Amino acid sequence: MKKIYMDYAASTPVDEKVFEEMLPFLKTSYGNPSSIHSLGVEAFDAVEEARERVAKLIHAKDDEIIFTSGGTESDNFAIKGVAYKNKDKRGGKGYNIITSSIEHPAVLETCKHLESQGFKVRYLPVDKYGIVNPDDVKTAISKDTFLVTIMFANNEIGTIEPIEEIGKITKKNDVLFHTDAVQAISTIPIDVKGLNIDLLSISSHKIYGPKGCGALYARKGVKLQPLMHGGGHEGKLRSGTYNTPGIVGLGKACEIVKERISTDAKNLKSLRDSLIKNVLKIEESYLNGHPEKRLANNAHFRFSAIEGESLNLMLDDEGIAGATGSACSSKKLQASHVLIAIGLKPEEAHGSLRLSLGRQSTKEEISIVYEKISKIVEKLRYMSPLWNR
């Protein structure tokens, strides 16, 4: 049975060119970048080249890139790092941190932790498409606010947030702006300076790089409290021996994204639109998220009177890999916090399916997936006591 992978939002395969560039640093160029011998210098030079490649993708400076273990650490580092540097502001009545109700758990759980430490967090609502209202951001900011963290695009429903408008508001109010760009960076050109972004999170395995590596962009002048202490790596901000193969892979992945971002976005959007058009032919099927302001590779559906978990498992039996929500919470049984936030009832949220496309996706796969979904939905509804047709 041919496998059809439609869960690129959860993870992507390592690009062959990325793998080839990583391989020497796993086999022969294995020196520690902090060592002064030739093998160490060779590794150090590779790390710095990767830093330059990451910076170029988002129009940043090389020394504004901090390597991490992935998107979760980058989010934690950005939010906690800023919070701990501003711990004296906890005594005011206003909100210290402003975020949205549909953020990734790496942001939401970090904010909840900071609340337990005495910080005040405001969780902004979203509309039925999952969009944060910039006016709500403006209204929530007070003299005690030091950070706004709003994701660039939602990892579940694919909605793209009004980052430019929010960036203008934070800059005008002298408040730092962090965005989790993990899902957006492969298909949306990002200029951190032009968008007034102060901190931005990147994950390697979402852009055809290896797992276990990521980066945090921190604008020059932004003060962060280190979360990890030790040998003083990354400008004394993130200690720990460099994951040289992973960093090299991330750098190459960023270089490839920069080269083909427009082509990828165009191709994926065409496939995505075809998938959405066909799936919505199924009776009582709906699209979650904004119909236009959405990631080029994201299609998130819900179907009346069925369980998304059952649909997903039956698709897997047919060789099709999809998801019911984010990979970080796909094994949990409770309804997605994102779908509840956009106004869906729990029973509606449980009938959802996320299909995300990638570079290897084809028109033929789209046709097969639609046919399989249509038949499985019909079968599940025949067994469902909630379906009255």
C-alpha cells in the first residue's frame, strides 16, 4: 500500500540536500565548535555559516540568531527570558504579558507557569476564524505590559494573524513583540525589521530540517534572562555544547526555503484549494479557519455527526496520515482549545480533521485522499446515532 503523508504541519521529511550537508558533521567533522584545534574550528565555521543562513531568511543580523533545541525552547526562552528580566514590574495592576487564546501549548503553558510566579497574563479572544483583533491588543496594553506574544499563523486551523498591525501597535507603545513563526516560515516571507518583530521562534523539523534543533531571533538590544547556565555559549545566553549537525541542517533548510518559498507557496496553495473544494462537497462538511488568510498548506475540516479520531484512524488504515489537531496534543481526548476558542461546541470540535501538505504532495494524492474521506465519512455516519439522514 502506498503511503500518503498529509501531516507536514506536525513534521517534515529531511530534505536530501540538508541530509548531505549534515552527514560530514556526523561522521568526520565531529569536533566541538568550542575547541581551538582544526576540527573544532571547522565545526565553528559551519555553525556560523548556518547562523548567517537563518538570519538571511528573516532579514535579521547574524548576531541576532540564538540556536535552541526547537520551537518549544525558543518560545520558552523568549517569554521567560523577557519576563525574568522584567520581574520588578509584577507589582502593577496592568497585564505584564498579552497573548491569545489559540497559541501553541509552548506559549500557553509558559504563560501559565509565569502566572504561578506572580506575573499577570491577558489571553485575548479571537473571532470565528481565529483572528486576533489588533484593537484588543492596543486596549490591553498598559504601563505594566512588557511583552505581546501572538503566533504568526495557527498550527491547527492555519489562520494567519495580523502581525504587521500588531507590530505597529507594540512599537508605538514601546512593548516587545514575540511571534511563534514555526508554521509560517516555510511559505510566508518574513522581514522581522519591517514587521517590528523583536523575538521570533523557528523550528527546524517544520522546514525539512532535522528534529531537535531550532532558533530564536532576538533583536539586538533585547535583554533576556538565560534559562540555561554553563559554559556561556551563544553570547552567554544559551549554554550547552552545540548540536553541530542539527544546526548545519537548520541552516541549509533555511537557505532552501529562501530559494523556493514563492514556488512552494504557489504550488501548495493550488493543491490546498483543490482539496478544500472537493472535501466541502461532502454533506455537512465545513472549513475551520479563515477561507483566505490561511497557510498555503493547511486544510482543516469538520464533519457533522462523526468523531475525528475515528476518521483519522480509518484514513491511517488506508495509508493516509493526517491529524485531528496539533502533534503536541493529538493523543489527548479533550476538544482542541483552538476550536473551542473560535466558538465550536465540543461535539463539533471532535469531528475535525487537519490535512497539511508539503513539497512531496501531488494532485493524484489529493484525489485519492478526497475519495477515501468521502467513503469513510459515509461509513461513520451510517454507524452514528447522531446522523439522521
